[in-house]
Amino acid sequence: MPQPVLLYKSKLNNRGQTMFRKQNSRDRALEMVEDGLVSAEAMLTMALKYMSTDDVEDMLDCNELSERFDEAYEESLDA
């Protein structure tokens, strides 16, 4: 049975008062995959469809997965 969705987590501040803060949406997406509510492939597909092509290009580049980090691409620039 899936656990209930927590939109806000409670926390006591230094005065003993209860404070609520919104759960990080990235953490929630990862939890959904870990809990088997959605597959990793489906979550990836949803994220890629939501992002612009510039966002995807930037994400690949930031993670050194763009073509400029490909050895064959580097060699073609040297030629």
C-alpha cells in the first residue's frame, strides 16, 4: 500500500513552535520512483517532455554528456 503523499513536513523551531515547509518537488519525484509509483523511464520521459530543448542541452552539457565532451567530436575539431 503506497504511503500518503506529504505535501508539507512539520518541524519544531528553536522556540518549540511547529513550522511547516513545503517538500522539495525533486525529492518527491525521486521518492515516487523509489516507491514504484512510476518507473524511472516514465519519470525521465515526463521530465524531458516538460523541459525545453535548451534546458535539455544545458543539462547534458553540465553533466559532461554533450557532444563537446565526446572524443570523436573533439578529434573532428582538431582536424
